[in-house]
Amino acid sequence: MRNRLIMCTLLAITNVAFAATNLPDQAKMVAPANTPKPKATKYMIPANPNTTQWGVFDNAQAPVLNINPGDTVVFETAAAANNQVVPGATIAEVIHYNTAVEGRGPHTLTGPVYVNGAEPGDTISIHINKIVPRPYASNDTTPNKGLFPELFGNIHPYVKYYYLDLQKNQMQFAPGIIVPLAPFPGVVAVARSEPGKYSSGPPGTFGGNMDLRELTEGSTLYLPVFVKGALVWTGDSHAGQGNGEIDLTAIETAFAEFNVTIDLIKNKTITWPRAETKSDWIAVGYDEDLNKAFDILKEETTKLIMEKRQVGRNQAKRIMMETWNCPISEVVNVVQGVYCMVPKQMGTRPTLLKEDNAQYFVTTGKDTDLEKAMKTASLAMIDKVSKAKSLSRDDTYTLASFTMDCRIAPPLAGEKEVHCTLPKNLWVQ
């Protein structure tokens, strides 16, 4: 059998296999039924030309690694555009990378990983054990991209670079402005059911570019399986992000280590990704129309509560309203996203601020169209912070993309309402 394994080593206590690529026919091997579950193994996948793809998901892509459920995989990831968006790349180069090939996303994807025994109708769980970013990051906004392209990217696109202080878990945005880091993967995906090559830009039921900032260390992502082996990718690595990601990008970096344990839940079917943190279950909704994404979210949240609380639909809807806590994940990937956090321990819903206080700048927006409400609240935040802190509108746009938190008010008849906050403690003496 032709073997593209790069290296393999054995460490004390735990087996650790450093692997780049296994044969597709090896990836199709599944242990016979009723055999004992093999001892969990730990693998590493370096990011190199044999293990990464630029901006495309394809369910015919040969897997780079074959694992059993319960195994741990340490992914290394690369920066955007085949690891070319790194300090020194100009905005002209970034724009070229993003537009050179139609239908290709900007992300460099590590994978895919074939999970033995995974079949359509199953669910895989991806528990995030550890994240170690590179010590630098970028942010860019480009023409016809972002929430306000007519005000920023179309007039003066930009790319900015930052040093990440991994010891203090923070970065200096500008003199006197310190942003805390909260690393998470922008993209975690399984293969779509449809054959062919698909851009990594829009997220969907397969996961992908969800920009779900709750996927930090200790969280778990659940994805439905559409093809045999599932095929797991990751990329678009972030050191942090605001809810909304309004200028197009987050604190974009790469991961020296994205350490996850991948398991399999047989005969468990979910229609959309779900996630879990120590305190909450998370349902999501994505669509090109943010209002439709919101409708998907309400249905998925209701189903999640029915399952976790073992209650009927009407009671689940009441619980959803009583515990309502629903941010906007991103509004810049063509397909836009929202999510709801359902507390594991019952409690009351968090209070949404309406006015500035000692801790936060606060803005709101109302409209029958959820995207318009989000735009109103976001632009009001840019204008408010820019004026209050004598910060350029470009810099305020970027800072809001890193740190602003936008959440949807509990749904009522008529207008939709968005509340955005931005911490005042970013400014230090």
C-alpha cells in the first residue's frame, strides 16, 4: 500500500503519531462490528502543501489522516491565502489573493481527516482541548466586503498587522488600547453531501466559516455527517473576534496547535451544527438573509431545548424566551449567522443594556429587517466611539470588529432590535 505518512513517533504514556497523509483506500478501512474500541491515539498534522488546500471544500479530496473515534488530532494551521497574508503583504496583494480565482475562499484549510465508522446520519463531536496561536495577526477590509463597504473597503481598503502577547493573552491595538485574546477556529467543517468544489467562504449545515467565537478551549462542536468518514477540516484561525465581525475579518492568525478530540455519535442526526460550553448549549442559524437565519435559529433553539430538557414544543418556546441570550455571530460571509446560548442551569435571561454605563459604550438599532437593525446599531457604535475617543473611523471599524458584542432582543411582533456593547476598559492608562 502506498503510504504518504510523514513521520511517526512513540511517546511515553500516550501514542503520538505525526502524520501528513494516508491513502484514500486506507481511509476507507472500518473496524468490524463488535471489536473492542482501540486505544485512543494522538496525531499531529503539520500545515504544508500536502495537508492544506486554499479556500475550497471538496468531498472527493483525499484524506490526509485516518483516525478512530476518540482519537486526538493536533492540527497546525496556516494564515490566509496559502499562508501569504502575513506581515509584509500589502493590501493590493491581499485583494489579488481574494479575487484571483472565482469561487475560492480566502482560507487555508488543514485536512481533511477521515473518521472511521462515520456515516451519513451520524454526528461527530469535536472537543477543543488546547489552542496555541502564532504570535502575530492581521486584519483587512477589501472592496465590496464587510458590513459597510461603501464607507470603508470601497473607498480605502486596508490591511493591518498586530503582535500577539501570548504570555499576557492580549494585544496592543494602538498605544493605550489593549484587546484581550480569546482564540477560536473561524472554520471547522465536515464535507458537504454535494460533489464538487465549494468556496470556504459561506458557512452552512456542514459548519465551515461559522465564526462562532464561543468555540474556545474546553468547548465542543457537533456537526452532522454527510459523507462516509465525515472528512474534517479547520482553518481561518482567530485570536479573537467581536460578535458581528463587521469589517470582514477578525484577529486573523494561524495556530501552532489546534488540539482536538474527535468522537462519533452513531445514529444521531442533527440538522444544523450545535456547540457546548461549560455553561451553555448553543444552537445556530445561517442564511444569506439574516431574517431567515433568525427564523432557523428560533426553530433550532426550540428543538435543542426540547431534547435537552425533555419538554414539549410549547414549553420549550417558553424556556427559550425566559433564558433568551442570542448574539449575532457574523454578517460578512454572504451567508450570515446568529446563535442562541441555552443555559444548562436554568436562570433568567441576561439584561440587554440600552444606554452607556461605566463599563460599556452601548448602541441600539430597530427595524423590521434584522440586518438593517444591525447596521444601525453598528454604525452608531463606530460614530460614538470614534468621537468619544478621538479614534479614526477606520480604526474604530476595526476595533469594533474585534471587540463589539451585538445581541438580538427577545423577538416580539413587528420590529427587531439589536443591542451592541463595546468595553471601555480597552483603554488603559
